Amino acid sequence: MERQDVLRAIQLAGLPVPTDADFEITGADPVLASPHRLSEGAAVARLLTGLAANQMWETKTGRRQHLRVDHRHAAAALTSFAHVQFLDRDRTPPVDVRRNLRFTRIVATAGGRHIQLHGSFHDGPQILDELGLGEEASAEDIDAAVARRDAFELQDAFIQRGICGGVVMSPAEWAGHPQAAALRGRPLVSITRIGAADPQPLPDGDRPASGVRVLDLTRVLAGPTCAKTLAEHGADVLHITAAHLGSTGPFDVETGIGKRQAEVDLDRAEGMEAMLDLVRGADVFSQGFRLGTLARRGLSPERLAELRPGIVYVSENCYGSVGPWSTRPGWEQLAQAATGMSWTEGMADNSGAPRLAPAAVNDYSTGYLAAYGAMVALARRAVEGGSWHVQTSLSQTAMWYQSLGTVERPDQSQLGDLSAFMAEMDTPHYGHIRYLTPALSMSETPPGWDLPPAPNGSHQPEWALRAGGRPG
């Protein structure tokens, strides 16, 4: 990939263009069978995380590093969860308890339109209720009920219920939508000062994020990828969930590499107090809840900046932080449907039927971009001080990918043998596993993870000691 193409992609993202950085990106699209430049976007997103880690390293040491990203490796990382292999036959891989493929599909509506259904964690019963169906309804029953509804009328009904589901729009339709207008011109990653704080030097350590404490309150897939990316540069990541939330199976395993796992129930007073104690010792607070959800619990960016001056608060959502759809729930599939990505994928094979891109392109890329923003904010905090709010969204990521243009012969997949990008580790709970390594090389501090994945609740909700045994 030519240097000018990399710089153009970063400019299209509305982010600072690193004209003097030492980097290379090898390879070119197409790598995956898609009309979109998936490997190009993935490679640039991974390069951005390297640039931010490099900025932290230079702030700590005064030294810069050479960065390298391979297109195939970056493209494979867009389906990183699918590359986890459980090698011990006597260990049963975890099951994703939330999956119900009756609901999470693109379905034809009346008038030749399509709608993306999504069961989310708990939307299935309401989808069935809206369609006038019972719990025993089959996928065919759902198809027949949806086929009788107007696509936009059904979308409005889902919005009224506050559940997932959206019309598959063309790029032109999305361009004329009020939500697209609200997002247009905004940077792909927003980094905003939200409070005053004295400069705080980066913690000691031999990696860019050594000693940085990250509270990860996210689930599948963008948010967990953000914290996992910080962990690959040495951060102490504590993933927080609650017993009643359940597991997402292989997704939890893959995004749990490099993290400790604790449970805190925010519905209980003692759980909220434990959370506030953790915040007081944190550097980064990463969350992917619907806009306003944590604010109602007293965990807004502004409140945490008061509680812990110097906090870097990271927010990931589907449709963006502004605009009429900013509070709507959403997932990877819904961002693709809304922005025209699914429509373009369908047009590529002349079938006329929309389809999803062959990767969780927005989830993983948004996670990388959020990690980039967090590391840029940490470097700024070390020099300027302040508390910071980093914001990303799946839909903005989808818009950026589409701005990169399309490729010829999108049916020609070149992913090939990935063995050079794989590594193995022993885990106490899942046996011996094989997994995809970070799709970024750094000449002095190679990215990588120190901790094996573990089930939710395997660790105590407390911070590890910093280097030298210091608790602070």
C-alpha cells in the first residue's frame, strides 16, 4: 500500500496525518471477497493504534519506533473470533448463549425492501410480539410476517419499542438521512477535554501502556477490542461484567485475551461503591452502553472526571453521539444496513439482495480506533493534563470504509494461509488454544498479550500493584 494512500485514508478519517512517521503497510486489496476496501481500512486502523502507542513511547522515552502492518493479517483480524482454536479434545469450547439466528438476519419486507433484524441480548421476544408471533415461531414464520410489513413502518415500530432493527438503505439514501447529516464532517475519533487535571506522567514500564489501568465495561465486540488493544501494549485491563449478564462464548474468549475478569453488580449499592473505588484508581474507563445509560447511574463522563481528575473516558456506540438516532441500540449488522454497506455488498454479485460484509468490519475497526483515541488522550494527559472523552461509533466507521472506494474483482479472496500470524498459549480454563496475534509490528516494543483468557468472574474487582509494588 503506497504511503500517499495511507495518508489519504487517515485524512478522510479527519485525523492528524503523520507525515513524518516511520511506517510501512504491505499488501493490497482485495484480500476478502468484498467490494469494499476491507483490508485497507483494517490495516490503516491498526497503523493508527501503532502511531498512538508510538506517541506514548516517545513521550516516555524520547524514542520513536518503526511500524509495520500486513494487509492479510489486518484483514484476518476483522474475524479474529473465528480464528480461535481449542486444541484440547477433552475441553468443550464455550457456547454463545445469546445467539438465536431466527432473529439476526436480513429479511425481505413488502415492496421489495429489506430489513436487518437483530435479537440483541434480549430483543427476541419483543420482535416476535411486534410481528404477532409466539415464542415457538420458526424462521419461516418470521419471514412471512415480515414480508407483510412495510420496511420503514416496521423500523418505526422497533424504534418505538426501543429495540434493534433497521431498514437496509442504499448509500444515497443514507447520505440524505438526518443521522448521516449529523455525523458528516465529524472526525472518525473524537477526543475532547472534559475537565481540568494536572499533567500525569505515563507509568513506568518497558512498553507504551505499561501500568495504565483500564476499566472495561463492554461486551461484543468493539468495546472489548478497544481494551484488548490497550492490553497488547502492556495495559492492566480489568473487564467488568455481572453474573446475570451471561457469556457470549467464543467472543468472550477471543476478546478476553490479555485481561483479568471480575464481576460487579451495579444494581446493588455495594456494587456501585466498588465500581467507584475502581474508577478512583483507573486511567481509562471504556464503555459501550446506549447513550445516557451510564449517566443515569451516575457514571457519566463529567461525573467520572470530577471523581477521578485525569480520567480518559471512552464511549463506543452504533449510530454516533449526536443526531436523532444517537440513543438507538445497535450492532455491527445494523451499522452496515443503515449506511449502505450491506446494499453495496449485495450489488457486487448482481443478486440485488443485500448481504453483510464477510467480516465484523465495523466492530473490530471501531475498537481499534477507540484504542487509538485512548492512547492519544493518555499522551496528551501526560503533557497537557486534563480529563478526556474519546467517542467512536460503528456507523461512522462504516461511512469511512465506504469513503475509501471500492475494488475490482471483489470475488477474489486472497486471505490464504494464516499460520504465520497465529500463536498458541495454555489457559487454565480452556486448555491449549491457538489465536491470532496482533496485526501490528513495532520495532522496539512488539505488541502481545501476557494473560490467558478466563471466564467472567475469575478475578477479584481490584487493581494489580503497579511496577515496583506501588498500589497507586
